[in-house]
Amino acid sequence: MKTFMKHGVFVKWYESGGLDRNQVYYYINLNQFSTNLENTQKDNFLNAPKSLQKEVMKNKG
């Protein structure tokens, strides 16, 4: 279920937590991508270096 906020509220929220746009969308994409993996695949993927995760998500996205 998506919750709609006034324009800019999401940005203010993640910036207040010390995150930037790239970090936020990395974590969103990481969650979406890993949800479709089986347990062993998910564990391996989530324990891989961030650079490898990004490359895999870019190629499979």
C-alpha cells in the first residue's frame, strides 16, 4: 500500500535521517530485487559487496 505525501516530504524525511537520494533509492531497489530471490540466493546477494549488488541490479533490473 502506497501512502501519498505532499511533494518534498519524503525528501525532507530521508534527509533528516542523514541519507541522500542515491542511498535511499539503492535501499529501495535492494529490497525490491531481493524479495524475488530464494533464501540462499537472498543471503548471498545481501552479503555481497555493495558494488556487486548495484551491478547485478543494474543488469537484471
